[in-house]
Amino acid sequence: MKITIENTTKVVHVDGVPARVWEGRTESGVPVIVFVTRIAAERTEDLAEFERDLAEQRTPSAAVEAWPARMIL
């Protein structure tokens, strides 16, 4: 499976660990919510663009804002 995700400003706690909420879609168009606790890139790469892109955060959709905390695994 492949998904495309975008960073949001929302942070939740998953098992006591802060996780940034990302929103996106699968290749077939199914909406997904992703809880990212860590993200890394090879230090041998030029990370300037990666770091700029990572700093960009959009406001979460209404669906994410309404996502019940009890649904987080």
C-alpha cells in the first residue's frame, strides 16, 4: 500500500508518547489519519528541503479535530 500524507498542527498522545497527526489518502483514495511519533532521514543527504517541508504544518480537517481519543490505538 502507498499513502500520501500531509503534516498538521495537531499533536496527540499515543501510549503516553506525543504523536503528530498527519492526514492523507491511499493510492485508491481512501482517507487516512497517521500518528507519527518519529521521522528520520539519512544524514548523508541534503536535508535543507526536507527540514523546510517538515516545518510546514496545516490546520487539521474537521474530521481530525473530531477524532475521538478513544479511537487511537
